Amino acid sequence: MKKPIKINMFAMGVLMLFLSSCKDAPQQPPQQQAMPFTVSAVPTKDITAYKTYPTTLQGSIDSEVRAKVSGYIQSVLVDEGQKVRKGQPLFKLETQSLSQDADAAKATVNAAQVEVDKLIPLVEKNIISPVQLETAKAKLAQAKSSYNSVLANIGYATVTSPVDGYVGSIPYREGSLVSATSPKPLTTVARIDKMFAFFAMSETEYLNFLEKTPGKSLQDKINNFPKVALILANGQTYDQQGTIETVTGQIDTNTGTVSFRAAFANPNMLLANGSSGTLEIPTNYKNALVVPQAATFDQQGQTYVYTVGENNTTVATLITIKDKTDNLYIVDSGVNGGDLVVMKGIGKLRNNTPIQPQEVAFDSVVKPLTPLFQ
């Protein structure tokens, strides 16, 4: 009676062992399904890239106006922003004490003249030595020089404009005591029909800029520098293009930069002395390979795109970048014209990911390119 029970227990053990082995067997993963992704062929474009530099504007002439003599300002004859001519009176200083000095100096001149006039006939009659007369004449010349110096100072009390231009801020008003050593000038007069924009490049940027500019000598390259644009403080582009006129050609050891000066016409007086802005310097590229910046990703400091490889799988492709615009990279190497690059959704991809390429026109996935700078 017990033997059948042993057989049943053995059968149940075998069955449980079989079920356990089936449960522990590895499951076969489902095959990854290819998803659709937008791709475009890498094009070649004629395109302009821009480098931007902060700048400060100054008039082509920016002359400080200072008092040459000490005195209280008696009257201010102009107002801030007023257009003035060279030699036009700007300030009048108090001259009462100078007038008194002039009267005293004039009296000294008269006395010295009387002494000379008195000695001349005595010398002619050989009554006195000619040396006495020469001494008197020297004193007369000295007195006249002192008198003329006082008259000049009285003239300096009327402060005039050194150049044609526009009056700047006036920090001193009637009653202020000023002198040649005052910490601030009485005002500045700037000529602003032509404005200078000063900016600086790093040493690397400067060398790259020279390499891209045709010309054998530095002056040849300056003459061939491209026209530049000025972005005003309100974000608007100034309607006049500028010309780079000078470059120091020397590296500032303190900042490691090279200084440039560009000139802009200012016919409507829109640009003001001391204004700030941003300069845009263009670089033109012919038949350049371009990819959207949004289609790239960085890995360990290097830039990659996903190209479409065999069997429609993605290939993480390293590219080197020559330059960039607002939304495009100008590619130096890594891809060729016509290569298919994934345009959107690259964050969902990995290397060797199967996809369903949905090819579209390149310009349909990027905003219009900036035209060549005229």
C-alpha cells in the first residue's frame, strides 16, 4: 500500500523541478522597433558669420575745455548740447583783481618810460654813462612784459571753444572757483559728425582675422578689412556701416588684446559721445558645409552629429567647427555634402540606433540663412 505513494511523491518533485527551470529561463527581449526621425542632407551654402565686440563711441574730436587762469565763473555763455564754433566764448571769469593788476603794471610801464626818456638826452650830452640808459631800457622792457602778461590773463578769463563741435556736460556754474588744476574740465567740445568706435580683439582672434584678410602688409590688410555694423544700446542696427581705420598691431601685455578703431558717419547726430554698443565684423564663407546647432551634441568637449549609416542606423560622427552663426555651425571636417544628418530628437538617440529616416529639405528645418554681407 505504501509503494504507490512514493511513486506519486517522486512524480510531483520532478514536475516542480521542471516548472522551476522554466521560470528561471532567460526571456528573449523583443526586437527594438525603429522610430521615425527627421533627417536632411548636409548642404553647402554661401554664408556670413559674425564676430561681436563691445565698443565705446567718441567724437572724432573730443577736446577738454579748461581755464588757464584762476577765477570765479562770472557767466556761462552756452548750454549743454549746443553747437559752437572754434573761438566762440563759452565762459566768462571774474577779472576785477586782474584789472587792478593791469593798472599797476601799466603804471610801472609809464614810470619806466619816463626814466628812459629822461636819460636819453643826458647820454647824448655825455653827462651820464650809456650803461645807465641801457639799464633803464631793460627795466622798461621788463615792465612791458609784465603788463602784457596781465593783459593775456585778462584775455584768458574769456574761455573760448578750441574746435567746432557740440558742448558736453557743464559741471561748473556761475560762482564756481576754477583754475587750470581743477579736477574736471569746464566742459568738453566734441565733433560728432564722424564718430570713432573703439574695440579690442584677443591675440588669437587678431591673428585669425589677419589670416582671413587679403593683403601682404598690415596696411594692405587694414585697407581690405570688411565693413562693420554697429548694434546700438537699444538693440537696433545703426543705418550706417563703419570702416576699420587703425589697429595698434601690438599686444597689450596687461589685457592680452589688440586695439582697433572704426569710424562711422553720423549725419543725423544719432550717435552721442560716450555711447556704448556692439560691433559686428563679418566673415564670408563660400560653399561652406553647415549643420544646425540644434542637431549637434557635445561629449567630452567635442561636437558630434548623428549621421544615417548602413541599414538606417545612427552613427555618432565627430565634427570640427570652423565658425558659427546664430543657428548654424560651419563645419570644417567630419561630414561631407549630401550626408544625411538627424535634425530633431537627437536626445532620444544612441549610437547604432535603428531609425526610419524621414528626409526633408534642409531649409525647412532651419530659419533662413543670413545673406552675404554687402
